[in-house]
Amino acid sequence: MTLHANAGSADPSATTPARIHADRAAGLLEIEWQDGHRTTYAALELRWLCPCAYCRGEAGLPGWLDTAPTLTADQTRLVDVHLVGSYAIAPSWGDGHHSGFYPFSLLRDRCGCATCTASREVRS
């Protein structure tokens, strides 16, 4: 499945995707950003990033993922991905979980490539 995100403005940024491809069989999500960078997430890594209130907590309480659970195969099986406006994606998982909206800024910030990892280390 390939999603084409709306380019938005004439001034592309590092957090605006040009193309999003979900390879459900391989369990991979690839984002090609407008600046030419590519980010690839394995489904397990993407599931651990879920920012929803159930997974991350709310009102000062920890979320389910904060308890460091062992994720099942269904919980890490990427079933579908939908665009949320022009700012995020919403994956659906094999266990039925689908409430996490992953903003593009979060996805770019968590890119695990060597270049992005080194850049984060320099910033901190």
C-alpha cells in the first residue's frame, strides 16, 4: 500500500512526506520525505512508538507500553495505514488497536538511520 501525502506548501520541510509505503507482508513502513531522506520502520519499532493515551498514558498515569509488555505477533502485525489530515498517519494493528495518530514530526524525529541518530546526539 502506498499513500501519497499532500505536499502542502511550496517550501517543503523535513517533516513532510512525499511518499508513504506500507509493506504489510514484510512488516515495514517506509517514508520518503520531501527533502529526499528515507525512513524505514519495522512494525515492532513502530508499535513501540504508539503515542495514544492508552499506550503512553494520560493525566500523569503511565500507559500500557510503559509497563514494558511482551508484544504478541498480532500486536506487531501491521494491517493498514491511513492518513490523518496532512499531519499524521494512523496504523491499524492485528490485535485491533488503531487509535494511535503518529504525527510526521514524531516519525521524522525518531528516524533510526545513522545520520539522524548522530544529529540527535549532537543536539543533546
